[in-house]
Amino acid sequence: MRRIDAAGIVWGVTGSLEHWRDEMGSAFLYRVLADVERGTPREALFRDLARAAEEQAAVWAESALHEGQAPPAYAPDPRTRIAAALLRRVGPRRMRHILAAMKAHPLGRDAALIGEVRKEPEARVILRTPIGSTRILDMLVGEPLPRIC
């Protein structure tokens, strides 16, 4: 059942629960990263990213409810739990090599490293564009978007 509400939001587009799970998984991993980066400028950035992912998840949850599907209680899937455990054990810098190996697996074939977090001038997510330039990733809020980071 597809409908457009007064604000122009399209409800009933398939995949709301999948997007909700993706956002909740991202929030979970951002919180793990914040814990691993405790005491650095990146801690606050990862906590902000976790909050933003949870806000996006809430939008997707509402969309799913309009579709007649209530999101279940969130529990990280096995891949997310493994990534979190590895982040805690080896840290984010060494995790890059592990993520490259995970990408080689069929379940990770669409994974991509698209940027990095830098300390200066302040903690930000810097994306590399296809032409080699860089740009700052703005915080996503208020719009149901698929996971891009």
C-alpha cells in the first residue's frame, strides 16, 4: 500500500525494515567505535553519527509501521557482531585490512571504503570522490535515506 502524506513523504516503499536494520547496525557500530576511540576527538564524532543513524532508523521504523510491519527489538546480526568484536580487539586502523578481506567474501562484495576520520581541523568524516578530490560528509537528519557510510 503506497501513499503520500501531507508533507510529501512516500510511504509503502518496500525495504523499510531492511533500511531500519541497516541504520540500527550502523548506530551499533558507531557506538563501538566511540567506545574504542574514547578520549579522542573522534569519540564525539562517532557518538553524533550513532545518534544520527538512530534518528534515521526512527524514520524507517515509522515507514514500516505505515506499511503494517512493526520493527522487532534490534539485535545485531552475526556480521555486525563480528565487526564489533574485531574493532574492540584490533582497533579501527588495523581493521581496514580485515574489512578488505570481508569485502572479498560474497556477503561483503558491495562494501567500500569511502573516507576517513581526521583529527584536524576537528573530527569530521572526509570522503574521497571518484575523481580524487575530497569533501566533508554532512550529518544526515530527517530524511529516510539508504546507508551511505
